[in-house]
Amino acid sequence: MQAPYADAIVAVTGASTGLGRAIALGAAQQGARAAIINFASSLAEAEETARLVRQAGAEAILVQGDVGEDETCRAIAAAAERFGRIDTLFNNAGTTRIVPYNDLEALSGDEFMRIYRVNVVGAYQMTRAARSLLDASDRAAVVMSSSVAGVTGGGSCIAYSASKGALNNLTMALARALAPRIRVNAICPGFI
């Protein structure tokens, strides 16, 4: 039986720690040929993810940058161009601030927009940047790391919850726009 990610090219945003690291490593352990590992700040943590991915048998390519910036998304896609395709794009990067829900003054409009820019606009920009490489795959998929907060209205702050609700809606819209060639789904975990 062939491994689920046999010879796959995967791109994982927000992959230096936590869920992103687990996704990149899991794909490598399940046969991926290469993982493009995006990280925003910690080079040391990203290098550890890359080491684990290589140890599992896959090539690891690091791309630093904030997915809220279109240039970063284009750079992540460009890192996969030598493979000619992306089989699975994991839009995992996300940010938040812990703010009590009843303290509406504690979260500025700029902070609200920063959370949206990374959590929603970043996923859109990354999918757009990777589209031609996804089109080149015969098993293309996009997986959004959303949250139960996007369904329940709970979570670390109102902006986070609202951004994850918007990400769920973006997932459905992109699934319609890119079907049937590219599958688009979201996962909605609770606290990890």
C-alpha cells in the first residue's frame, strides 16, 4: 500500500512550531518528497522543524515571512516551482491576542486588522499564489487550519473568533471556485 503522501510536495505556512510542525513532519513521515516550511519569526524553531522533516526522509525548504504580506506568499510558492507542483497546501499560519471578550477597548482596530490579515487574507493570498502549482498536481488539496472558535464565537479574542469564522466561509468559497480540480477543506480543532 502506498503511503498517503508518497512523493508529495507540500507547503505548510506557520510551520516552525505546534500544529504546523506536526503537519510538515507528518507529511514527511507519510512519504512526502519535499516540504516548504514557512515561518514568521523563529529561525531556530524553523530549522528544528526542517531537521525533523529531513530526518523523516523529505527535503525541507525554509521560507521566512509573514503570510499577511503578498510577497511572502509569492516567495513560498516560488520555492516549490522547481518541483513543478504543490500537491497539498496547508494554510496553517495564524495569530491572535488574548483579550477578555467584555473589554472592547483592549483590542484596537489595527490589532483587529492584523489578526484578519494573517488569518484570512494570508490564506487567500497563499492559495492564489499557489494556484498554478496546485493546478499542476493530479491530487491537489488546500487545507485551512481554522478553529472551533470560528463556529462557536469563543476563543482568545473577538477578532480571532471572527477571523476563523471568515476563514470557514473563505474555505467554502474557494472550494466552489477551485472545484473540481483542487479540493479545499478546513479543520476546526479546539485548544492544542
